[in-house]
Amino acid sequence: PHGEPALVQAFFAVTANGFYVDVGANHPTEDSQSWHLECLGWRGLLIEPLPNYCDMLRASRTGRVIQVACSSPANDGQSMPMLVAGVHSTLNANPIALGAHAQDVMQVPTRTLDSVLLENQVKPGFDLLSIDVEGHEMEVFQGFDLSRWQPRLVLLEDHVIGLEKHRYMLSHGYQLLMRTGLNAWYVPQAEGYTLSLFARWQKWRKYWLGLWWRQLKYRR
């Protein structure tokens, strides 16, 4: 969303030596959560299963490209069908984005996020974790030890048609800080952030008051 890169940079005080993990990296620059940070000198992992996007990432990004989809331990090392729908491509049976239609189905390799981080010798406490996997988040969480890795900021795409993802983050020591577009910002509870009354109202409105309407809308 407009203004989000500046907010992310402000959160990290525009450090030049940060490390990101971008799960569902997709296009190298368009709507990228990590491109603007890489321009500042950050390093990181670009995890993306679709070959055409991986080719584009390798051609124009400096991050290490990992050509896999992240999923659960049960799917680790397997090959799974991915609905190819551009930025809305997903391992789920249906794209979560309203109006998105699959143009093709492609078999892609799957790994747990834990195994990818270990293989690439990522250090716990890295700066940014972005997860944009179009509804497959809970399977990713099954293969990711959040308590071990403790990223400083998690940008989690969440259409909020259920509270499973939100409750998972809370139960693993994170709190919701804010939202930008579809992205929920989670930070460790130990950091001690406090929310204004307006922010608390916005959180209640999004995660409780409007939940029933979104669930109804997505069922149509």
C-alpha cells in the first residue's frame, strides 16, 4: 500500500545492514515487501515457487532466490499443485482473493520454512519476515518455529475472514501493532508497545466487529 515502505523504513530507523525473509516474494519490485529495503543495502532470502518469477528475481535482485513453496512438515520435500493466478497464486484449492481466477495449475516443490532458514544459516532475531502466501499461512506456521526465530517485525497478509492467524501470533508472544492494507504488523510482546485508543478501536473494528460481514462476503 502507498506509504507502507516509508513506515517500514521508519520502524527500522533506516538501517543499511538488515536482513529480510520474503515468503511468497512474487514480482521483484511491484508490491514487494523487501525491494525497498534491498535498495538500502539489506540482504535476505526471496522464497518463491513459480519459475517465471524466480527468473525475474534472479535477474534483478541481490537476495538469494529459493525456488520452493513453504508449507507444513507433512508436505516437506513433496511436490504440490499450485493454482497459478499471478499475484494470487496459491497452494490452496481456491484463491483467497475475491475475483481471482486460476489460469493454470503447476506442480511446485514444497519445504518447511524452518528447513529453508536452517539450510541458509539464517540467525534467529533477523529483522523482517514477510508472509504472503494467499491463504496457506497456517500450513506455513506448522513448519515454522516462531519462538525460535523471533523476527523483529512480521508482515502477515491477512484478509481477516477468520482469527486463526491472529490467535496464532498472539499465542506465540507477538502483538498486533498496526495494519497497512491487507498486511498485519506483528511485533514481539516483550517490546512493550502500547496502542492509542483510536488504534484499539481500529483493531476491534477489523478483527471483531466486521468479521461476520467478511465471512459472509467470502462465502458468496
